[in-house]
Amino acid sequence: MRQKKYILPESEIPTHYFNIQAVMPNKPLPFLNPATREPLKPEDLYPVFVEECARQELNQTDEWIPIPEPVREQYAAYRCTPLVRAYELEEALGTPAHIYFKNESVSPAGSHKLNSALAQAYYAKKEGITNITTETGAGQWGGALSYAAKKFGLDCAVYMVKVSYNQKPYRRSIMQTFGAAITPSPSMSTRAGKDILTKNPNDQGSLGCAISEAMELALTTPNCKYTLGSVLNHVCMHQTVIGLEAEKQMALAGEYPDIVIGCFGGGSNFSGIAFPFLRHNIQDGKKTRFIAAEPASCPKLTRGKFEYDFADEAGMTPLLPMFTLGHTFKPATIHAGGLRYHGAGVILSQLMKDGYMEAIDLQQTETFKAGILFAQTEGIIPAPESCHAIAATIREAQRCKETGEQKTILFNLSGHGFVDMSAYDQYISGELQDYKLTDAELAKFMESADKLNA
Amino acid sequence: MRQKKYILPESEIPTHYFNIQAVMPNKPLPFLNPATREPLKPEDLYPVFVEECARQELNQTDEWIPIPEPVREQYAAYRCTPLVRAYELEEALGTPAHIYFKNESVSPAGSHKLNSALAQAYYAKKEGITNITTETGAGQWGGALSYAAKKFGLDCAVYMVKVSYNQKPYRRSIMQTFGAAITPSPSMSTRAGKDILTKNPNDQGSLGCAISEAMELALTTPNCKYTLGSVLNHVCMHQTVIGLEAEKQMALAGEYPDIVIGCFGGGSNFSGIAFPFLRHNIQDGKKTRFIAAEPASCPKLTRGKFEYDFADEAGMTPLLPMFTLGHTFKPATIHAGGLRYHGAGVILSQLMKDGYMEAIDLQQTETFKAGILFAQTEGIIPAPESCHAIAATIREAQRCKETGEQKTILFNLSGHGFVDMSAYDQYISGELQDYKLTDAELAKFMESADKLNA
């Protein structure tokens, strides 16, 4: 019988996170204080962030950061996650390509997000924090943080982008089941939310706005810190457990990937699968291609600009050097809520600029078509976000069919879609719309970033 | 680091199903033709059932039935499933008991049901069948059969109990994503459905009625066979892969269960976890207790009678010797749709009668409370059905706390609850009601069975 899954024992759960900053030929540019334009030091981030996370964020020297044992112990509930050979998807496509996927959907919260949530909650607890807060788009990150907070005995408050709050009631219930308090954003509970609702009472929210609200709560609540589920360097680093495991598992399969693919919102799951392999491009002359799959409605890597910009809508964060669509960007209400963010992580933006990775943009109907083929062949109904990675994988596999090349493709299945079935329903009934950001919209949103770089 | 999960490689996927009929001290009584009261032979079941399944159904001699390689190959998408030590549930309860669970929620359809669906679809395909049909309550079995049918190239039509069709739209979408056609039952598409709707246009359906409709479709459609997801002997036998794996995994953990627990609808997941261990009670003098956890609203084992009864509402099936509440039983609309069936499987009924197993009944609020504690400690949101097994486990663990006994408890986590979040929502908001079958209701429903045994 052919081997379908490559499994590692719990003893192989990584002991260290891989900090790609330490090996990047061009280090990321500094975060800037928006008022003084001075580069930030870790201490400048302490008021908002857990201190250990702030130090990791700006650590450009240590290649390996030890994973605390209590975090590894929590990882053991679901890690090591399986690496799976997608034989039946290959057969359905008639491709000579070998397709593998790393199945992060098996985590308690249903996605890779828990890899960082557990680390952040642990560090918070260790520093004597009692409350953590965050934003969530699709609800994947919020669900993960809710669970992680419960595991380490913290109270958790989540601002959930309003369109997702209404589109995805099951995700809200998941967070509540794990014991968190959920507020739809924009809300009247913060000044940032009030300002937005005053301008537009029907505002459906954005990740940028929800970030502003959560940050404001952290700054105005004693013993409360803010946590983020993507974009930031320490979050991307926590996700490298994905690729570190995958590297060992690919070796068990006797293969090494020619192409590595992840969907792309702020960059966390992409970083997780890509960085451990990318280090071999940097250090060992490997030639793997890294492809980020983003929605056509939110094309920060394919059509955004590399500029300093705020990470949130209200402009409360430091200025980050990143590919951005402008921090006032309002995304179309596609179902891949986790990909509706205006900027790319700082590390990823630098790697993109330096040609270490590429990006493509996809319409959502193509991604759901890919997701259904994947469900019917490999048996896992993917999250709408993950459908982008699958659609990009299928494009590459079809290219192999045309050229006859037997490439090895690895993608990250970032999460399952069991709580996104209404989106599948819409696709199946032919009601799902495509959205593409127009040039005029792009120019308008970019003004908010361009002004900061003038 | 303590070991959390016990994992077996794909090579350890069982090669044979365990047929407990061959080793039972008292064999199950025969199925009867309702008109002639003659015992049935396998051939009598061929018009409705896949022939191999009909032969397995009445096979009381072969202890081990080989699992076809194409079925094992499909099992490899998710098997062997993990056995997990519930350390954090133990700690939350402060119990000296060792609690283990077999995690069947990792299957593509989200529950153990796929174990039999793949076997039945494979046998159907091998016999040249092109269409299969079935009923589904909670949607777990329907989802599993939809996926299995797709894997073996069969068309699949599912009658879904109307209350679940409306309560669980996500389950419907899952079946459609896997490519099946879904009809809410009772429907006007069959004579059985029409009869019920004529009497009561607002009938919310029952498994018994949906079975009648699916059987009618099979009997009136060329090259179409009926499949069942529980109750029948061959279905329970297919599920023994669960316990066979668990036996090896418990050995890896260096333990043997004092108590084995499963939730109970028709008996399939209970059989799966119990039979392989129960054989050692029969053959090797082990003293493991086997506890079936059923809802107080549908207490066939705790309050039903052992009688001959129909397996469906309209009386189209053979007469089966089983613990029953009467085939006209109308269940309360509890969320554990998969447990709302009026009868217990024939093998299970005989084992119950002979004292090899016990049963308890539970109110649904107790089960959801248990499910939330499990989610917050072990990270998996359980299906409402599985919450019954968890609640029963917690009762036993608390008993150990009182007595100080360090018993080893194993339960089957039959499925996850990601598509049942509206039920959790109701529980969290305090809106969930308890239901207990009254003596008067029981007496009324039992008349339909009593008449057949007069």
C-alpha cells in the first residue's frame, strides 16, 4: 500500500523557532515612530505587546529561539501535524507533479493560528499579564487565541470584523465555547470604533479597524496586552514549526520541494511553511520557488507599493516598511476573511523586494472550485483562505502537465472549512461573486500611505 | 515531556474486521420475515442491500473478515486515528482516573461513520451498483456516505431528517460539497413520506421515516442499493477498526481499560470501540465494563423492551430482535440527532440482554456542559452525540475521585462539533431544554412493537 501520510512522533516537535531575520542578506528596515521617525527599540513596544514578543520582533541576530517546554507540551495536542501526499488530487488533475500538503487544519482551533497563539499566551502569563486582547477577521486567529488564553489561564477579549461576525456565527460560537468575550468591530466601546461608526454607521469593519480597537483596549486596561495573529515578525517566526516539521517529513518521503505555496493575508501561514525551506535558498544554494497566493480583491504583493505605512486603520501603530494597499484600504467582502488585510509582514515584504518569493492573485470562484476538487479527492474541506493555496497549486500542477515536468509541490493547508460552509453553499448555488480591486480604488487607498512617505 | 498521543503508522491499519457474532455465547436471534415469520437468509436481503453486506449481516461463523485493500487505502487518508490521553481533563476533574479517548473526529466527514461508508461503497461498486441511497439524522452518516460514494464513483442520494436539515444547514452543505443530492424527510418523493405528511404536514421527521424513504427509493430505482449507517450487524462490524487500533494503542500506553464508553444511537460507534475489548471479556476472562450513553429523551437500552420490531417507521424492514421504544417512536428534537433512533442493534441488544454491557441515560444540558469542559481542556469541540460519551466518562471519573480508585477509562470521541455550533450557542445562552421521555409516551410508542410480539 502506498504511503499517504508522513507522521512524526511528539518527540520531533521542534525545540526552536527559526528566526529568518538572522540570515536575511538584507535585513528588514526598522519600525519607525510616526511622530519622530526614529527607529523603534523593543522597549518602545512594551506598553502594547508582551515583552518577550517585542524582543523577538526586533531580534535580527539569533537564528534559533528556544520554544518553552509548556508551549511544546500544548503543541502536543495536535503536533506534529501530518504531511500528506495528495495522490488523488494528482490523479484527478492528470499531472506528473508530486503534490504534498502540510495539514494544519488538525489543530484545536482548526488552523495554523494556534502555533503563535500558544506562544504569545504563554509569554504573557509568564510576565504576569492577566488579560489579552486581539482582533480577528475570519475568526481563525480569534478562535486560536481564545483557546490559548484558556490553556494558560488568561481572560481574552476579541474584536471580530463585523462582516465576519455576521457571516460566520459558528466562529463566534467557537470562541465563546473556549471562553472568550467577542465584540463586533467597529464598536462603540473604543474611540477608534466610534470615530469610524460616526463617519459611516454601516461600516462592515476591517482588520485594520479591529486592530485599532484592540490596541486601544490594551492601552487603556491595566495588566492587558495586545496580541496579533499575523504580519509581525515574531508571529511569522512562531509559525516556522510548520516548515521545520515539513522539512523532516519531506525527507521521509525522499523529496525536496521545487515549489512551496501558501495563501497570503498578512503572511503568517506562508512564513511558516516557507521560511525553513527558504533558508536553504539563502544558505545552501537551493532554487525552490516560493509562491504567495493572494485574493484579487486584496492584492498587496502583486499590486501594492513597498512603503512605510501604519498596520492599523486609525494609525495607532508604528510605521512599518511593507507592501501595502494603504492603511485606509476597505476590502471587498470575500469569504476569505483572513486574507483581507492591507499590508504584508515586514520580513516578507523585504524578501519579496529582494526576489526571494513571488506572488499571484486569484478570484474567489477559482479558489472555491479548487477547494471542492480538493475536498472530493483528498477528503478535507478547506478554509476559504486555504483554497487560495490549493488553486495556486493546481495552476502549477497543470503547468507541469503541459510541460511534462515532474515537479514536487508543497503547499500549506492552513485550515479547514467546516465553519465556512455557507460560503460553499453560495458557490454551489452559483451566487458567489468575484471582486477585483480597480486601479482607481487602489490609487485612492494608496494615498493614505503615500502621504506618509512624501 | 509526557506523551499525549499514541499514533500507529498506516501499516497498522487493521487488515480484518472483527465479527463478534462468531464468538458470542448466545447468538443473536434471527431476523424474521414480517409476513411469514420465517427466519431470513442473506438472499432475502439482496433486493435492498449490497450482497456482500447482506452476507456479513448474517455471518455467525467467521470471526475475522478481510478488509479489501482499496478500502484500507482510503482509510489511510485518516487512519490510524490517534489515541489521546486526556491529561488536562483529568486535572480539571481532579480525578485519579486515567482517561483516554480515541479520536475519530479526524476523518474527512468528521466522524467514525466513514469507516463503514467506505466499505459499503466499495462493495457496492464491486457488485456493479451505480447508485446508493440512505437516510441521515444529524448528517454525520450522510456526509460520510457522500464522500465514500464520490471516492468509488457512485451517485448518492440522501434523505435527511427534516429537523436536522433545518437545524444543521452546514451538514447539508458538506454533503453537497462531496457531490450528493439531499432531500429533507419526510418528503413527497416517496409513498412512505407522502403517507406521513398527509397525516401531519408539519412532521419534523425521524430516522425511522427517512429509512423508509431511502429503502423505497432503492427498491424502485434500477441498480440502486440502500445503505445504513448504524444498527445493522455489518455496520457495527466495520466500526471495529476503532477498537482494534485502540487495543494496540492502549498497549503502547501500557494500559488496559477498566471501563469503555461510547454514546449510543443505533450502536455503531459504541460497537466499534467496545467489541474488540469485549471479546477479551468473552474469551480471556477480562472484566472490563462497557457503558452505553444514551439520551434521556430516547432511552431504548435503559427503558425500552427487548422485542421483535421494525427498523423503520413505515414497517418495510424485516423484524429485528432488539431493545426498542416502538417503531412509531417520535423523538424530542435534541441536538444529538444521531442518537434519536428507536432501536438498538441486534448484536448489541443480545449483549445487553446477556449482561455484557450496561447503559445510562443523560439529559442534554449535562452533556453540553461536559462537552465545553472537554473543549476547554482537550481542545476538541465534540459533536453533541459524543458529548454523551464525555458526560458518562466524567461521571465515572468523579466516582473514582470519591473512591480514590485509579481506573483506566477509554471513550470514543465519535465526531467533532464544528458544524453543531448553533447547539453550543443555545447552551451558552441558557436556551437549551432538557427532555425526558415520560412513561405515558413510552407506553404509547411501545404499543406499535408490542402488537408485533403478541
